[in-house]
Amino acid sequence: MALEATQAMDPPIRREEEIPRNQGRQSKLKVYIPNDIDRAIGDNARHFVNECGRVVRTRAPLNVKNWKEALTIYGDAMWKEIEGKFEIKEGGSYMKLQAFVVDTMQRLFRLWKARLHYYYKSLGSELTKEERLKYPPPDLPQDQWQYCVERFGSIEFKKISERNSKNRLSEKRTKTTTGNLSFAEVEDILTQENQGVKPPADVIWLVEHTTRNNEGVLHWADESRSKEIHEQLKVAVATHGDSMTQEEILLDVLKPRSGYFRGKGTALRGYSKGSMQLEHQNLTNEQQNQIQIQEQRIKELQETQEKTTKQLQEAQERTSKQLEQQREDMQRSMEEMKQQLLNLTTVAAATSAIADATLESLLQAVCWQGWGGFVREGGRGREGLLAGGGEGLQGWGQGL
């Protein structure tokens, strides 16, 4: 992005015919980068990569967060150093060379920091920070080394380093014996030695993962993983023959990996077969995840429906029992009320009879008592009776 922004303000000369040739300056070295792989091969490939490494070590700052920040600050200066010495071979794209330079420098920037960390550890764990600062690597500015010492000695970096060390010890990892040569360069050298015919995948794998001692005995770089893969590649080559390319056989045996082509490194990230298989695998995984999610949802809905149905049934049963209990209680209450009414009727009838008899006895007693009082009162009673006249006597008779 920094290079594109710089070129937008000051576009460089891109077409070879626009570069003046007869001015006595040294000609540039030509680099060949195949269209199907992101690696330089041929006579000047090693010199080109080594020069990228030198520029990174002398130009790229270490006290930055990441490569993107380093490229933003010094990317233009680093690119111009490479551009002044190299050019892509005829038929190649200027933009491809530029992209390859940036990608190569990024990879070498990580390797440079890793080597500095190895140098830091080689000084010994007993040295203090101040003592380490006295032993900077050759050609590394003191301020950059001070940043490395502080960074490598931090707790955060130590945790990351321990995690990466464990990952490198994984049984699935393989070791190579090609040194600084990339897989693409090894393949190109073997192809040239084989009269221009690319060797099969198992032969290239054998060369990249084995060495021979002074007696000519073959040794694998790791204990068993590389040898196991080689046997699988031999079977695949014998089975498929020319019906599959080398890349397809590698994909069939080693399986695709995001951002990395097993057996080819990061140079073949855009290979269509690997991308298709990886996309297909990701799509399959996504579909399986979606199916699992849908099945889980269906299961949850079924469980919810069963739970709701069970709750409704229980509610209906409780309601039926309550209605039945209410009906029984009502029937029992009606029977009790009926019995109470019957009892009240009987009691009322008996009470009425008793009341009638009591009233009659009472009236008789009052009548006789009143008549006796009249006799006892003598003249006063007679006067009262006479004073009442016929109405008093009549009322008395009615009372009786």
C-alpha cells in the first residue's frame, strides 16, 4: 500500500523500452519468476533473495509492531534498492516483481527476527539486560539491539516463544534438508538435471527431506513422518501415473491447508486445485455445521413441543380432577343441605307443636290467674271491669 501511494505521486519507469541503455551504467540482473509459483528460480534467484535479505537487515526497523508498519516507513527505500539492481525477465510483469519483492522481504523479516532471538539465547540465560546490551550482533545499530533485548526478555514474548517451540515439536511437522533453497529452486535444479523433465512428487520429497553421510547412507531429517509421507507419495505416483500432476498428488496425500501448499511452501498459495479443495472442504464443513445447528434446533423444538404437550395433558388431568372433586363436593353439600332442611322441618314441626301446647297452657294459666286476681281485688276489680264496660269484657274474652 505504501509503494502504491508513492508511485501514484512519482510513477517509476515500468516498460523496458523506456529505460535508456546507452549511458554507461551497469545493467540489471534478470530474475525469472514463473507464472504458476511465487518464487524466483534460475541463475540469479539466490543472489536476488540474498539481496532482499541484506536490504531487510540494513533498512527495516525492528522497533515496530509488525511488517506492515515497517513497510509503510521504509518500503519505498527498500524497493528502490532492489529495483536498481534487478529486473524481471522478458514476458514477466513489473507488478509481479514488485509483489514478489514485498512478499520475500516480509518472509525474510520474520526470519531475521528469529535469528536475532537465537543469537539472544546463545548469549546464555545468566546474563543481565545490561550485560546483553554490550554484545550486539554485527552491523546492528545499538538502539535496534536494545529494543530486541527488551522485547525478547518480556514475559509476553517468552509465552509466545514457548508456544511456538511446542508447535515445532509437533509430530505432524516435517524437517527439510534444503537449507536456504526453496522448494521451487530445488524442483527447478532437479528438472534441469533431468533434461527438463520434472521429477515425480516422491523423488522431489526424497531429495528435500534426506541427507547422505560420508558412506552414502541415506538419513531422513526426522524420525518417521517424512518417511511415512514418502511411502504414501510412492503409492500415489504408482497408482495415478501421468493422470495426476505433481501438485495434485501432493494435495491428495498431504491435503490442502489455508495459506500454505504442503510440499510447496507458501509459494503456491494461489494454486487453483488447492484453493478449490480448500473451499470445498470449508463449504462442506460449513454445511455440516449448518445441518448440526438445524438438527439441534429441531431437537429443541421437539423437546419443547413434547414438554408443552405434557404440560397440557397434566393441566387437563388436573382440571378434570378438580371438576370431579368440585362435583363430588357439591353433591355432598347438597345432600347435607337436604338433610339439614329435613332436620329443620322436623324440628320446626316439633317446635310448633310444643309452642302451641305451651301457649295454650300459658293462656290458661294467665286466664285463671287473672280471674283470681279479679276476685281478690274485690271492689276495685269490679270497678275496673265496670269502667271498661262491655269492651273490657269483650277484650278479655277474645284474649281467652
